[in-house]
Amino acid sequence: MNVLSFVGFAVLAAALSAALTPLARLASLRLGAIDQPDPRKVHRKPMPRMGGLAVLIAMAIVAVLAEAGLLGPAIVLPWALRRGL
């Protein structure tokens, strides 16, 4: 397993995250998970708060696919990490 394999996984996770972000935004709007602006915050308009969920799901998908060997040679995760999955 070389460094380029990990770069490929990161690019795939970033692409999945970009694809899932609009869905997370829509879910945030429907659920009312909106951060309202106030004087202490940087944003000037209401912002959805579930964007991190898209990143987490994308990373989980790539990790599961990589562990299953569906993205090339299987990544052997350390035992402690495998136990957590």
C-alpha cells in the first residue's frame, strides 16, 4: 500500500462529501437545524448545521469499502480500529 492509494481514498471521500453536502443541507433545512446569526458569529444569514454529517458519512463509506477490499488491495486496519468498526 503506497501513499498514492491513500491520496486516492482522500479524493474519493472528498468527492462523496461534496455530493452528500446538498443532501445534508436539505435535511438541515427540513429538520430546522439552522444556526441563526448574532453579533458574536461571523455569518450574516442563517446557516445549516449538518454539513459535518456529510463528511462523516463520506469517510465512513470509504473506510468500509476500503476495508472490504472493494477499492483495490485491502487495507489492514490495526486491531483496535477494526474492533471499533
